Amino acid sequence: MSRTTHTCPGCDREDLVQAVPAVYLAGRNAVTSRERDSDGDMRTVTRTVSTGLSDALAPVPEPPTYAIGCLGLLAAVVSVGTFVGGALAGKWFADEPATEPSGLPDWQLVPPPGVSAEPPPSFAFLGWISALALVAAVLVFTAMARRRSAFARITRRRHHAEELWSRGWYCHRCGTVHFEGVPGEDRTPLTLQRFREKVWEHGGYGDLAAHRRAVDPARP
């Protein structure tokens, strides 16, 4: 039997062999839905939904999630809200009215009718809350910036990984991947995990493959 360029080396057939980039893109779809936000208003949300096979064939790891950013945003809102509320309620910036010395001892000073002798409530605690919330917001946003910077640094050679990745062929019958026409690489069928290791190592982030293993959806 004659072997074509795209024949699977495992089953020696070509009817279910497809380029890895095509399989990867076919498993990623943009899904649009209507959802309610925190204020109860309807909004249109678009998300990318991917299949397990598409995730397993990804040329780069998933970027870090930034869900913690919601916590930072909340802390920033609390910081601003408590600062403004304390400034208005406690009149932090109001000038203290000048008082004339009466010459009488304190026990003889009688407040005017209708005026409480109790000291006004202190809102200084709002200032502490505002400061702590501001520190929390700064820490959260700093952590997010560091994560983004670290991911960009680790994947700076992703174009090398994508170059090798684009030369891979996936057999839907065998569930394996092989390379075609890559110097130094033979046509040995590779598991999805081994394929990921080779591609990610080519990009300089192969150590991540051990922690983010490729899961074969056809083989539990």
C-alpha cells in the first residue's frame, strides 16, 4: 500500500488525519449569551468555549486568570467610599471654629438649650478602613501585573513552539499526533501529552507541561 504524506503512522490510513492547527481551531467557538450583571441589568457576554481536544493541542499554556482583579476593584471602591464618607461625615477638612476663653471652670460651662453636651462621634476609623482597603487594592493590582509580566516573559519564544506545532498531524482514529517534514523528528505516533512536551519545550516553557498535563478526551 502506498503511503501518502498525511498517512497516520499508527493505523497507516489517512481518512481521519487532520492538521493540528485545524483541529485546534475547530474546537474553539465564540458563544454569545445574555446575562445579568451585578446591578441586575442585562448585558451581552461573549466567551470562548473550547473542547477538551482543542485544549490538549494548545501550543501555549493558558494565561493566568485575573479573577482576583474583582477583589482589587472592590477594595478600591471601598477605599474611595470610606474616605469620602468619612470626610463628609467627620468634616476632616473643615476648620475648627475658634472659641473664646470664658474664664469659667469646665464644670460651670453649660451648653445652650437643645445642644448635647456629648462630644461628636469620631469617624477616624473610616480613615483606617480606607487606608487598609487602598493597600489591599495596590497589592492585588501589583500581583496581577507581575503575573502578566511573568507569563509574557515565559512565552516570549512561543513563535518557535507554534512553528513546530503547525507541522503536527492528528489522527482521530488513533488519538495520536505525528510530525511531517520536521528535521530531527521522525513520524513516531505521539500521545497528546508527549506532543505537548515537545512543542512547549521548543518554546522554552516545557517545564510547564509536567504541571499542565494534556488530557485525552477519548481516553479517561
